[in-house]
Amino acid sequence: MVSDVGPRPPGAAEETFAVASRRVIRFGAVYAFVVVAVAALGLAGYAAIRSGAADPTSVGTQASVLLGTTITGLIGLVCILGLVISTIVWIVGVHRLRPDGPGVVGYLAMALCLLMVGLAYVLPARVSSLNGAVLLEAALRIGGIAVLIAGVVVVRSAVRRETGLEIPARQRTMQVSSDDWNASKWDPEVLDDIERRRGGQDR
């Protein structure tokens, strides 16, 4: 039952769940951006070769393709690893906050994501045109990530609503208050150290 006094402050479990949720969303968003960049570069390169503006046999063209593929591949790999690890931590975290864990919505989102990403390896090969294959692959990958992110957001809202816990949507930032400037509220040991240092300088 949700408390009537408002959300309770987050503890360790809630902070872990919130951090994992944010990281799933961030890694997913970056991965989707990489997919769009790879698709755009691929289509542009293919158009340049087909129009004769670029020579596929030249060293410069091959080096550019190799460099671009390597960079985007590394970024994509990091995003995938981060996404997998964050999702696992997210699943464990949500199970600590409610018995059914991610629930139907969360598990369905993960299943659809895996299905669409898996289809991205199969369906584009059946498309006759190269442009269509590239666009279909990008759409499936981005669609899968979008479904996963939507599931994480829905589950996070449901956990907050059902448990009455404050699940921060973004990382807390340190805020400076008037007490930070009030020396009477500082740690006594810190004040003693300041006095000792000040006494040494006065000598």
C-alpha cells in the first residue's frame, strides 16, 4: 500500500535501481545514435560509389571505411556491453523492490527487444535492395532499443507508484546551502584543524 505521507527517501536498493534504469536508457540512446550514424554513413558511401564520386579500390576510400567501421564498431560494442550489464543490474534491482520484479511489461519489453534485434540479423538479407536492407536493419535495432527504454520507464513509474518509494529519475547533484557557510555547524575536528593551522600561520 502506498503511504499517504508522500514518497520515502531512497535507500541503497532504490539508488541502485535508479542508477541502473538511467544507464539502460543512456546506453540504449547512444547505441541507437550509433546505429543511425552507421546506417547514414553506409548509405552515403554506397551512393558515392554508385555515382562514381568515390573509388572503392582506392587506398583513401578503403582507409576511410576501415576507420569509420572500427570507431563505430568499438562504440557500439561498449554500448552493448554496458546495456547488457545495466539491464541485468536493473532486473536484480527491481526484484529487490517488489516480488514480481519487472512484471509483464518489463519482461515483454526485454523479449521484444531481443526479438527485434535478432530479426535485424535475418530479415535484411531477404530484402532485394541494399538501401532497403540497411534501413530495415536500422529500424529493427532502433525499434528494439526504443521498446526496452519504454519498458524501463514504465516499470520505474510503476515501482514508485506501488511502493511509495522515491525513485530518482536523474542523478542527485550536490546543492550548497547556507549551513555550508555556517562554521558553527561544521565538524568540531575540522574546526580544531583550522584553528591549529591558523595558529601556526600567526606565528
